[in-house]
Amino acid sequence: MSKRGAIHRYYLIVEKVSRGGMPSFAAIKRQLEAEGFELDERTLRRDLQDLREEYGLELRYDRARNGYALDSGAPGGAEIVPFLKAAMEAELLVSSFADLRATRGLVEFSGAGNFRGAEWLGPIFTALKERRELEFDHAAFGADEALGYVVRPLRLKEYEGRWYLVAALSGKPGARVFGLDRIERLEVTDRVFPASARPRRVDAPRIGVSGFGQPAIDVTLDFEPFQGNYLKSLPLHESQEILEDNEERFVVKIHVVDNYELRRIILGYGADVAVLEPRGLAEEIAAIHEKSAAIHRQGRGLS
């Protein structure tokens, strides 16, 4: 079976186990069969072994409960599900577009996505897995020319149709984000960096990709009640905690970096949300709304 098929199976296995409930070997096998994978027990046991050997992930078997659990303390345990999903999507993207004539008209794009830089996904996955340094040229938006970088790759991140590399610059603290669509040349070097040089948590939790190096804060948002069902099914962030849910209001708290993407989301809800905490953020959002209202009144001759 293709490598993409194997990655898809790995993803389904880890997703099943990470939901909790200690699924049995038979339950995992049924899940794979429900997704269209007909496989024997030997193949599934080999997949479990590959997850340990290739990804360093330990799926702990509890004999007393006859089920598997994800060892969240193992290196990469918290990131393995999104990592495998990204790997699966990257492989799918490449293979699907190999026969473009056959798929033309079956796939519709909004125009907002940007697939430039997809050719770097494979080499970067290799560098992430093997802990090898990368060398590349990257041109920031508005820059006249590209600059050369030597980095230690830490994570790949997809956000709103674009792929980003989170990496540590050689000899410098912290991390930086590079858009794959802005990379002009990339080389996976032979230089391997130690596992200890890759922090368990790259940076503070965030929405989006901006604001690296900033600490996360608690943000409390008071929504109109009709937004509750949507936000319960699609939380603003994995840290979302519901503080109040009734006919009058829907209040949540999230723990994220105060960055551009957070503010854009809050502003996108317009009058359907109020920032309760922190007060500084509430005042800045209010000032933006007031400035926007003044601009619209002036533009339409309503002042």
C-alpha cells in the first residue's frame, strides 16, 4: 500500500486512541475498516510498531482493561495527531494533483488559499523527523530581496490555507515563523541536532502564527447567546472554557497570545461579542470600532 495510505492509517489509529476510552485492538481494527481499510491483524500490529519506531510514539497497552492509551508524556505525544494529519494532507495534495486533468472540475477553490511552497513540505517533514538543520532563502513580505537562514525546524503549521515553518535560528534563542510560500530555495543539510535542542513546547498557545515570543494571557469574551451552539461545536481555541451559558449570554475564557489573529477574530464578531478581560484589550477593540464607525460615516456622508 502507498505511503499515503500508511500515514492515513497511522492518523486514524492515533486519533482513535487519543480520544480516550482505552479502545481495544479489535475496536481500532473496526475503526480502520469503517474508513475503508481492509487489513489483517499482522498489518495492524506492524502499524503500531511503526508508530513507535518511526515517530517515537508509545501507545501503551493496559492488559487489565484490554485497551490502548496514548502516552502523552512521550516526546511528541501532544503534537502527533496534527502532525500526522498534516503529513496525510500533504501527501494527498501531491498525489491528487498528479493527474490534474482527471480532477479538474471536481475540486473548487475559493481563491483565498495559497498552495505556493507545497514543494517544500516533503523535505521539511524529513528534516523534522530526522532532526536535521535546514538552509533556505526567505523573502519577507515587502522585502526587496531574500535573506539566507540556517535553522533547526521545530514544527509545521497550516493556517488559513497557508503553510508555515516554526524554527529556531542557529545560535539564537526563541523561535521564528517562515511562510513556505516565501521560501525560494531550501536544502536539508547533513547536520543533525540533538533531541534536547528541540523544546517540548515551542512557544505560548496562540491563534494563528503572529506574536512569537509573547506570553499567553487569559481573554474573557461575552457573546450573544445565539453564538453559543457554534462556539461549542467549533471552539475559538483548544483552551476555551465555558464560564456562562444561558439565554442571556455565552461567556468563554481562552488562554492565548494577544496577537493580530486574535484581534481580527474578535472584530469579526462585531457587536455580537464584548471583551470582558483584559481591560486593555477591551479598550483597544472599542477604539478600533469607533474609528471604523467614523470612517464609514464620513465615507457615506453621514457625519
